[in-house]
Amino acid sequence: MRAWVFGVLGLAGLMAMAGTQVARGEGGDVIFADRFEGKLADGWKWLREEPGAWRIREGGLEIRALPGDANTVKNALLRPAPDRSAGAFAVEVTVSNLTPPTVQYEQLGITWYVDGKPVFKLVKERIDGGIYIIPGRKPVENVPIRLRLIVKGDHWIAQYRPAGEKEFLTAAEGTLPQPNNDEVSLQCYHGPEKEEHWMRFEDFRIVRWPQ
């Protein structure tokens, strides 16, 4: 259920590039952005949609965390990822728990799909009573977190920035499988059966990253 394989390499050059971009501030040319203002932007699609368990409210996408795992998740919102051969890019979104998480592995964040299968996740997750950024198992408080996934070819860097902080921190780095109909997803799961735990996503964007 949680068999996530992260191919970790020594990517010193890419790490240095990431640090340079953080120092200069966020953002390059925007490839795609959705601020969830009234409706979803064009190009999204739902996987296992439960219409009564998602909503757009006050500039954010809110999804109820339902029971399930990576392979059975409901209300996963997907869109095609940029062509990895066309240059580096970063995927960013701010995530918040509107209800404090109580279930083991309750989580929300970014999931990467290759050929219709989830192969990687960058999430805020409850594990053994604590809250962590996965991958890397970096402990965080239950506050809004800005997630950033930098992708260059088959290499990735997972970063995060808790609310109130100025700089991104790196959680982990590694590799993706070879491209094959890549998609990026916003999703949450391992929610409780009887309680309504809502997760919030804000200011999603994909931006070009320096080579």
C-alpha cells in the first residue's frame, strides 16, 4: 500500500541550481496556473470522481479525504505534465488541512503518474501521530505548506516551505521512470470513514526552471 520507490542519486548540480532559484525568489515563466477562482481551469480531469466530496471555495480547491490509498484514491484531479525533454520545470501548490488529521497515513499533496499509474508523491502526511513531508520524512507543524516539485528529465527535487518561512527546504531527491503519458495530480486519501476531513489546495502552478 505504501511501496513507493525513490531512486536517490547524487544530483549536486541540480541541487545547486535549486538553491540559486530559491535565493532569487520563486518563479520563472508560467506554463500553467490555476488559482481555483470559481471553477477549475481547462485541462483537468477527475479520477474516480465523487461529486459531493469536492468543492471550490474562496480561491481554493477543497477535497474531502476519503478512505483509500494510492491505487484506489477518489477525487484525484489530474492534468498532463509538461514534456520532460523540453526543459526543466517546477510544480507548486499550497496545501492545508482544514481538519486536523487523525488517521494513520492521512495525506494530501502532489502525485506523479506514468502510464496511468502513481509512481511518486510529495505530500504532507500523518504518520505515527506526527506530521511529515514525504519523501524525506521531514517533520512539520500542522500549518499550510507550499510544496514544490522540480523536474529535470528523470531527476526530481522535492521541496517544501511552511507558512511563515521565507525559503524552501529540500526534503529529498531522486529519479522518475521514463516518460509515458506523464500526469501530475492533486489528491488526498486515507481519510476517516465517518468524519468529514477536508483538505485545501491553493495557487497551483507549473513554471519553467533554469537549465
